[in-house]
Amino acid sequence: MKNTHDALFRTLADPTRRAIFERLCREGELTVGAMTARAGISQPAVSKHLGVLKQAGLVSDRHEGRQTHYSAQLGALAPLMDWTSQMAGFWQSRFDDLEDLLKRMVQ
């Protein structure tokens, strides 16, 4: 499980990859050409980032003739969502303990 988290965090840590993933989430299935048109980077760079996203399971591809269409795989974020929920619970508990301590100190 840790390797899954590490791979997802590492993949999404890059701002260009994160922007590509976010765009696919917002706009749905896109070709490399469509993504390159507004990405501000070259087609080979977009393709390389898509390869990393695909390897992490964050995007899937579908071939149609000479074009490849990419789409976001939101289910791949489940391990990060679980981890975030666990961390939120951990910190909420710590803040509750701190609040109790501060109340006792004031009394």
C-alpha cells in the first residue's frame, strides 16, 4: 500500500502532470494533440507526462486510428483519499486533545 501512495504522490507532485490530470478530469477524454495545444509544452513532453500518469494508473488510453485518446481514472485516487481521511482523523483528534488541555489550563 505504501508504494501505491508513494507512486501517486510522486506522480502528482509534478505541476505539469498535475495540470494535465486536472484538465482530463475537467474536460473528459482528450487526444495528445488537444492537450498539447493549450499545455504550453511540446507534444513529446505531454506524451512523456501522460506515460507517467498512465503507469501510475491515473489515466487510461484508447486508440482510434492514428490518434490516442486519454481519460482520467478517478478511482486511482482512492488510496490518496483514504490516506487523507486517516490523516484528517488523526489531526482532528490531536486538535481536540489540545483544546481540552487549553480549557483545563484556563480553569
